[in-house]
Amino acid sequence: MSNPISWTVEATLKPGQAEAFRDLMGEMVASTRDGEPGAQRYEWFVSDDSVHILETYADSEAGMLHLGNLGQKFAERLMGLADLTRVCVYGDPSDELRGALAGFGAEFRAPLGGFVR
């Protein structure tokens, strides 16, 4: 049985960085889409200076691959353009993924009920 993991990321754009942020977002979306087959959902939304990212991965291993790519390719530039304000994780991540996401100050929500079609 699969164990998909989802999380939301909220960030605030730094003043004057909207255009550079959009350019970086395009690179990150393409990298995730083309190089991470376990990435099932990776959508970015913006409102004024607030950005929300919705992410779903097939399992914890796919989530770890994404975080590795993020750290290796994009994290330094991303943190120069935006301030992370919240990360909320949904599902039952592996201890390794939980530890990695905790480094971002993540809040964790365990499954209780429901379904996905």
C-alpha cells in the first residue's frame, strides 16, 4: 500500500523580489516535474506578497529526493527571495523525512480519515 505525503509551504516575498521569485519558481517547477517521478502535485499560488505551495509525493522516499534537490539546486536562492512562514505536513512520513521537514519548523498532521480519488 502506498503512503503518500503532502505538505503546504507558506512564504512571504521579500520587497522587490517578485520577478526574480517567479523566474526561480519556473526553474523549480520544471526541475521537479522533469526529474522527480514521485512528485504527484507541485503547485504554486501567489497573492500580493504571499506564496503558498501545495506538494504531494508518492512516499517518503520521493519527498526526500525532492528535499535533496531543493537543497542542492535552489535553497540558497529561494531563501534570498522569500521568508518561510509555515510548513504543514500531512500523512505519516518516515523518521528521516520527518527529521528533514522538522528542520523547517514543520507542523505535522497525522491521518485520521477520508479518501482521495
